[in-house]
Amino acid sequence: MATLATAAEKATDKKMTADEKTAHKPQRARVDDKFKIFCGSANESLCEEICAFLGLSRGQAMVTRFKDGEAYIQIQENVRGADVFVVQPTCHPVDEHLMELLLMIDALKRASARRITAVIPYFGYARQDRKDKPRVPISSKLVADLLTTAGADRALIVDLHAPQLQGFFNIPVDHLFASPVLVDHFKKMALPNLTVVSPDAGGVERARFFAKKMDSALAIVDKRRVEMNVAEIMHVIGDVKGRTCLVLDDLIDTAGTLVKTASALMENGASAIYACCSHPVLSGPAVENISKSCITEVVVTNTIPLSENAKKEPKIKVLSIAGLIGRAIQSIHEETSVSKLFL
């Protein structure tokens, strides 16, 4: 009996997972006073998409600043006893958006929200995760502590720079991956002779997972970083001659590493270069670097809003992950599995 029950449960789980995976379309408007989504000023368009997907109206909050630059937050509706989600990537200007997130969480806590989940599509300071030089802070740990102190009960984060950063939090962390959205896009493109390329040793696991989903080959670029935001490409590990290469990373900052990786691949005989990432930080000369490079297309998600300059660049294509985040938020609210989104 136990064996039959277990088999039945597995079959049911598989069926539910298949059904849930088809739930991509926005839902009808719902009335639920105990389920609310707020956001700061970092990425309001993404929050609106998430709310539309879930059939919710965006929570009313005032986010403004005093003349001297101090942030001022006021929640403008009742949240007592509510399950509240705050959508706020900590992108440029990083410190301003981080402060908005902390103040909004504190305001919700003092307004007696039942549970507060910090939804952080892009977690800034994630690259400062260890003491790589004498007398430097571990900034990502400090930011994790600040979120807990402000009153966050849990966090929902997309593509952390290193998965082990989840251990810096003293609250539950749901770690989402943008890979389902990116994989679906590139499968539709049906690129010939595809090889997924990791631009450094640290991204090999991410690239291997992506290559498995795409049923493609894998290559690695050996990189030596000489100083902050400056990298020297050494050599390519793997055969890329005559192949279409897809360079996969979690974020693109100045695009210096990406462009040098693309050049190294072309020198080794690659026929075409594509690139993708979850977080288009695109600071400094990034857009110009991409524009002048040999890369055919750079596919990014909307965890971070693009600058006007980036929006005008024809090589940069944006995919929305609002549906993915929306389904994760719904799973957290309904106390169901989040991992089912990646099966």
C-alpha cells in the first residue's frame, strides 16, 4: 500500500507541475486584502507587470525625497495582517534604492504587516562577498543583515552572483533563476552548432546547466582579473571552431570581460557570437563596448531597467521575467513549492 501511495503521489506531483508550467498568462483581477505588492522607484515597470500577471493592483505608497536627499516613505493603505511583497532591485543609484527598500520594509513592519518579503530582482553588493584584500568589508553580508534588521521575513532574489550568498541571510531566501526565460528564447532561435561559453571559472556550473537544457556543447574562457572592472582574457578551453557561441553570465557591468571573451572566441574560429545575462548593469562604456564588438546580439532580462542609451542600441534585446517572479510570489503566498518552476 505504501508503495502504491508513493507512486500515486509522484504521478500527481508530475501532473500538477506540468499544469503549473503552462500557467504563463496573466490572471483575472483578484480581490485579496491580505495579499499586497509594493515597490520603490528602482523598477516600477517590472512591478506593474508582476501585478498585472497576478491580477493585483499595485500597493499605494509615497516614495519621495527631502531637499537634502533623504528618502521619505509613507504606506498609503492598510496593510495590517497582510502578506506583503516589496519589489526593489538595488541597481543604480545603488545606495538610494537600497535605502528606499530598507525604509519601506520598516514602514510596513510598523504598520503591522503579517509577513514582509523583499523581492530583489538584482541584489547589489553581491560581488563583495569575501575579504579579497586586507581591511575591506564583506558588504553583501552587511546588506543581508540590514534587510533582516529592517524587518524582512524572507527574501526572493534572482540570480545571485554566487549561490552561497544565501547563507549570509538569517531569513529564508528563495533563489530564482532567469534561465527558463533565456533558454526558451534561444531554443526558439535554433542557433546552429551551438556551444555555451562560461566567461570565467566561477560561472561554469551556470553554463553547464544552461548547456544541458539547450543540449549543446560547453566551453570555458580562462580569465585573469588584473584590477577592478579590468580583466585580461587568457585562453579558451574547448573547441569553438566553426561553432555559434553563446556567452552566458549573471551580469554585464562595463562589458569589458564580455567583449574580450568574444574576441578570444573569434580568434579561436567561432562563426558567430551571442551573449545573454540576467542583470544588465551596463555601467560606464558598456553600451559603446557592445556596439563596437563582434557580438551579434546581447539578450538580457528586465531585472534592471535599461538606460535610454541602452534602449537605443539594436544589439541589446530585453526579455521580461515578470511572469517568473509573479509565479514565485504566488507560490510563496500560497505556501506551495517555488522549486517546481525549474523542474
